[in-house]
Amino acid sequence: MNSERFSRRELMREGLVAGEAAALTLLGTRHALAGNRPLIIDKRDNGGSYKLGILGCGNRSKSHISVLNGVPEIDVAALCDIVPHKIDQRAKLIRKGPKPRKYVDMEKMLRQEDLDAIAILLPNHLHKLGTIAALEAGKHVFCEKPMALTVADCNEMIAVSERTRRAIQIGTQRRHSNAYKKAVETIRKASVGKILSSDVNSYRGDWRVPEEDEYPPGVEYWRLNQDKCGGVVYEMGAHTIDVNNWIFDSEPLTVVSLQDVNNLALRTRNSTDHSGVLVRYANGAMMNYGGNLYAYGPSGADYFFAVNGTIKLTAGELDIDYGQARGFPTQKPLPKPVKMKLPGGGDGTLDQWKYFARVLAGQADPYPDGYVGRQSIQICQGAIVSAQQKIVVNVNELA
């Protein structure tokens, strides 16, 4: 599973799925191709666990393995990476089930017959490759965010999922966080009227420094490469943008952005370290997103501005202040402000795996699925194209 093989296989995959991608160019409605075809499910009537293979044993895999130790329905049965000692390190973190089989070749792992699903924990630019290979091998897929780097790649992944009748669930874990679910539920019920705009952000420090032996000699850290990472808008913005999409509950239409490598005191890279993005949605609302990799101190709040109120959302608290436009008679007393501590329970990583176990059992549809995942990529790719070409991008033209 070396870089040469990846390139060759990727070219092969491009040819294999090009026809399906063309059919999906203008796809907008969920399950437009799938109709009522259900997922192929292997139910465990005897109470046995589902077997998961992990493709990519990088730093993020540690968090997934840790929480999977608390999901009795799923056992990690296989690990695959191009760096053998990382496989050994991750195997030591597994606390239940049989010892996992170890692979340095993706296709060999995918031929392991008892695997029900594959977790795609690869660098961003390889998400499509790993996902399609797993689906074609008859495995269900959990794919880390971002779903892919282009809308066309998302369309290919959705098409293969629907043809093979295997699930794709995207790892934007905030959709399963108790805190964010409570926040969205409260916002939906609040008497603020239509949400008109938002000011959201992901300001943080630079990416961690990898261990010296974490990558093969001569292989760069992928987050410093724009073509492999997508820059700050994909890596951190994907989480924030997904929550904004969830709250707005509308399709993105147009995107305009400025982004670049801005802080030359950071490690040398060509991946963007800051980004400003404006998005207009089908319901008329507008998102203003900002992100950078040189923020120190606590992260900022996200704001949502509605006709009759302002919503402030942080990682642990939701505030709602009500008001109305000046110059008009008061129609009724304003509701009392809301200041709510949001529930704990983690960032949603554990809960998304518990939910995925229900998907494997045929008890739930994948969530967030490929269509939800693609919405964020419409914005992320649109932002990159806008910044590079200095244009306003219609997201429906990206595929």
C-alpha cells in the first residue's frame, strides 16, 4: 500500500466510477438513485459483534480505538497502515475482542471475509479511494471528515454506496454530541424567528508536530500540503460549517472566499493557514466563517442572528437574547433571555460509533450520510475555487 500503488489504483478507480459520477453531477435529492433499495445488512441474531477494519493508523485512530473499546457491538478486527510500527502501537490500545490482523496492503485487508465495515482514517485526499475500495469489497464504511476534497469525489462515493447497497457514515461527530444536539433542539424551539445570518469560526493553534518515525523517510506531513489536506477550511472548518448547515437546515447556493498562507512564522507549507468564507443559502440566510491556525487562548463563540433574537453558542453554553426591530410598535412582551449550560458526555466520537453499530444492525440509516457530508464539501471546495479564481462560486457547478 505504498504511494505508487495508491496513485495507480486511484487512476483505475477514476475510470471505474466515471460513469456513475456523471449520473450524479446534478444530483440534489437524497436517494434519487437508490429508490427504496435497502442496505444489505448481516444481522447478528446470536448477539455476536460486528468486525471493523481500520484503514489508516495515524494520530486520529487513537481516539477512535479508545472509544470503540466502549462499544460492545463492534470489535476492531484488522488494522492497516504503510508504517508497520504504527499498526503495532494501535493494536496495543485495543482492549477487547480477538487480536486484530495486521496489514500493510489495503486490498489484502479488504479481502478479509469476516469484516463487516471499514473505518477510513486516511489523510483527506485518500478518503474517496479508501471508501470506494471498501464499498466495492462489500463493506460498510465509516469515513472521517471531511468526506472528500471535491464534490465530484463525494458524488462518486454516494453512487457506489447506493449501487452496492452499503452504508457511508461521515465522521462529523458533533451531530452525535449531546451538547450540540441539545443546542440545535433549543434553537429550533426558540421564538427568534427566521435565522438570517451567522458568524462562526474555528480559530486554533498550528497542527501538531508528528513524531520523527511517524511517516516513511521522505514522506511529508500531509496537513502541510494543500492538495492533500485542503487547508484550514477543510480540516477545522468542516466541523463548524457542518453545525452551521445543521442549524440553517438549508442548501448552500453561492460561496465567496479569501484564503492563503498568511503567517510565515509557522512551519513551511502551501496549505492555507487562514480563511474567510461567505455563503448564501437557499433560504436566504448567510454564513460568515473565519478560521486560522495561529490563535492562542480560548476559542471564540459562534453567533446566529435571527429576526427576533441573537444566539451565542460555545462548546459548553447556549445563550439567547431576544429583541425586535426599532421603530415598530411592540407586539408582545419579549421572552426572557436563555442562558443554558449544555450537557456533557464527550464530543460525540463515542456516540457516533454507538449509532454506527445500529446502522450495521439495520436499526438506523447512516447519519450524517453522504448527502450531509457533501454539503460541507460544496462550501469547502467552493471556497478554494473562489479564492484561487477570485470569483463568486455557484456550488451546483462544482461537480
